[in-house]
Amino acid sequence: MRLMHVDSSPKGVKSNSRMLSAYYVDLLEKKIPNLVVDYLDLSVDTPPHVTGEFAKATYTPASERTDAMKKELEYSDALCARVLMSDILVFAMPMYNFSMPSTFKAFIDNLVRTNLTYNFNDDGTTSGNLNRKKVIFITTRGADLRPGLSPWSHLDALTPALRSPFYFLGVENPYFVDAQPLQFSDQEAREEALKRAFSDLDSVALEWLKQY
Ligand SMILES: Cc1cc2nc3c(=O)[nH]c(=O)nc-3n(C[C@H](O)[C@H](O)[C@H](O)COP(=O)(O)O)c2cc1C
């Protein structure tokens, strides 16, 4: 069994999303025998942005790609292989300006690839190749954007921005643990938010572990 653990926060040991994702991976490692963890830190190994060359290469059929095109796609090819090889995907990130950090967006832009992570079918439909993976997004937010509890919840552009591309790749029911509010609130509310997030992670782990 393989797990890919991806962190995005640039805050190192001070990062809450890193703390929560490390906690979750540790829970699974303790319970799943021989779990292999493949770690990617997007603040260190930042995926390249999409270039004009990339855009051309990715939509050129593999058999017709020039050596330059193949080179352009090397990073993305390797990233897709790592993700496709994994059974479990743990993605952690802070909310930045109501959406995701640009490093994670670059990760997605390198991951959505025709005939690799999704296919065009003969009947005109598409199907995603990540459909058998267990996926959790662990997000941290400075404000409280919880639906029904916060007047700011409509500003949450992060959840749909994660759901859409991963749905397209076949991940229909990802798990979300959103820790909030972790910054723009009093100490008590921040502590409660972290406590809730740890408890939600415990619940998700219990549910997942029933299946292994
Ligand atoms: C550049 C930047 C933009 C941010 N934008 C938002 C935001 O739009 N909404 C929000 O609730 N928090 C925002 N925050 C706060 C972070 O999401 C919050 O502090 C989070 O806990 C950081 O996670 P980390 O400790 O893993 O880095 C922002 C923080 C930074 C540095």
C-alpha cells in the first residue's frame, strides 16, 4: 500500500496544515502494515507553471511528440506516475486569498493529463483514472468560513476549486478536514478549531481503516 503525502505551506515547523497532515499520516502508518509514504513538499519542490510549450505538448498525441515536447512534459509525467502509483492521497494546504496556494494549483496543472490521469472515451465522455484512490484534503484557514455558522462561508472558493479538478480525475467523494478559524479569532476559538480538526482526522482515519 502506498500513500502520497503532499504539503504546501511555506511555514515549516510553524505550519498548522503540516502539523495536521503529519498527524493523519502517522495515524495511518501505525495501523497499515508496510505502508510506503511518498512525501512531496511543494514549498521546496515547486511544480513548474504551465508554459506555451507545455500547453502544446500536452495536447499533442504521445506518438507525435518531439524530443523537446517530451522534455517539457518530464516533470508532469513523473508527477502523474507518483500519484497514479499511490493508493492514498493526503493533501494539506493553507487557504490563501480564499483559494489554494499557487504551488498546489501548479501541482494540479501538472496532474491533469489526457491519456494519463484521465481519458477521452469513444462515446465523447471522459473518465478519470484516480477513481480508486482514497483522498483527503486537509486545509487550514485564518477565518471561520464554516457553512451555516459563518457569514463569510460564501467566500470559500477553495473547496470547489479542489473538488472540480479531482472530480474530473475520478475522485468523486474526497474527504475534507478544514481547520478554522486559526488566525483571525481569539485564542479559545483557535484552540477549539484545532481540537475539532484533530478529532475529525481521527474519525476519517477510523472510517478508512475499516477498509484495510
Ligand atoms: C498570503 C496569505 C493569504 C491568506 N488568505 C487567507 C484567506 O483568504 N482566508 C483565510 O481564512 N485565511 C487566509 N490566510 C490565513 C491562513 O490560511 C492561515 O493562517 C492558515 O492557518 C495557515 O496555514 P499554515 O499554518 O499551514 O501555513 C492567509 C494567509 C496568508 C499568508
